[in-house]
Amino acid sequence: MDILILGGAGQVGTELQAFSWPDGVRIHAPDRHSLDITDEEAIAAALDARAYAAVINTAAYTAVDKAESEVAATWRLNALAPALLAAETKWRGIPLVHVSTDYVFDGSGEGFYAPDAPVDPRSVYGASKAAGEMAVRSGNPRHAIVRTAWVVSPHRGNFVKTMLRLSGERDRLTVVDDQHGCPTSAADLAGALATIALRMAGDEAAPTGTFHCVNDGATTWCDFARAIVAGAARRGGRSVPVEGISTAAYPTPAKRPANSRLSTRSLTDAYGIAPRPWEAALDDILDRLVGPVRSN
């Protein structure tokens, strides 16, 4: 069984390649230089090269603030590419698993967003990802759109690595404390994507539609930062105070959702995936980046 992974150099793509796939599963993860997913002919040629059982698309333009000024590039990768992938996989009967984002919501809702909650993006990035979702839904009926949020890992740039760096450089950190969301381990998300792709590849009646995958529980960016610093300190890292500030005190080009909490209930019902608490996932990441917890 051959599975094509797009965006293999990113956090989730890296973890998908490290995932313990069943015997007989062959993973193919071409880089963006060898496969341009905004080129219809290139996609068609890649899909014709092998009889792929599933395609997992983790590729995206994720520089949220930069997207506000690079609108065309953002829409090419986040909206056009999914449209082309959906069309080309449909004609070949290949299921498509596509990763999306909490930014499709405006963040004004209460509680945890269900997958069928109305979308209302407030940024170029969010709008482009919402358009990509629509393209996948309309382009290939055998799809699973998996929204996620606050993805972290030992790889690439992300919030955990930034907080570790800053806590080593500064005597005090200031972090936004009025944005709420669910941290997500790239490894845990990769495991969920693999489970979905394998099920869809082997079962034409596998559940389709839109799902949410984040680690269990919710926090704020400030409290997440405090947990990172405290966890690093238990492993011998430097402990510094983390002070909360408002979003208004830290303006950015792109508007962030105040509420990014996502409900994973439909994912559990459809695929039996019950994400673990974000605190446990963070411990695993810190073990890899800093080391094991030190005994007193």
C-alpha cells in the first residue's frame, strides 16, 4: 500500500514520516521542489506514478501575519492546491485527508467549536483555509478534513521552541492571556491522520466529512507558556516569570481567534480516536527538547 504525504517537511509531515506504519505500507513524501501542488499537471503525473491508496495533505502557507501581505501566494497554496488535489484524487478514486485550522472560525463563540459550527474567518490565512475546505468538500466525496490548532513539536518553529529560547534569554516573559485554545502535539495529530488514511484506504464506507483533532483540554497562550517554562525547569532549564497581557497590548497584522477551542467528539465517534491531555503531550516534547525530568 502506497500513501502520498504532502508537506512532509513541516511539523506534522515530519511526524507522519516517523510514524510506525503497518508492515506493507510505503510512504512517499516528495518535497516542494520535486512536486509543486499548485501545478495541476505535476499533481496528475505524481498520482499516475503509483497506485496510491490515500493522500494526506499537510502542506499549507502558515505564516499567518505574512499572509496578510502575500495574499496571492497564500491562496495558491491553501485554496488552489486543495482544489487541484481534490479533483485529481477524485478521478482516480483516491481518498484525500486534508489538514485545516481553527482560524476558519471568528473566535467569538463560547465553549468548544463543533465541526459543523458556522465558519467566519477574520484573516487572509483563515479565509484561504476555509476556501480550501470548500474545494475539498466539493471536489472529492471521499475526503476527511481535519481541523487542528496550536500545533507544537520538537521540529521547525513553534510556540514551545520559542518559549524555551526566550526563557533562556530573558528574565521575564509577557504572553497573551485572553486567547483560549487547545495545544496539539504534531505527533498525536500525525497518528490520527494515519489512522484515518489507513481506514479510508481499506474501507470505502469509512466516515467522511470534517473532524477536529487537538489534544484534550484547553488553556491560554500565557498559561501554556507557564507550563512550558515550568516543565523545562523540572528538567534543569531556567525558570522565569510569565506575565499575562491582553491581545490589544500585542497587536499583530492578522487577527487571532479569541476562542480556538475545538471539540473532538465526532473524531472519537467516527474513528475511535480519543486524544490525550495536552499536558502529557507537552511532557513528551520537552523530554525530546530538554531532557528527562531531573530527580531532586
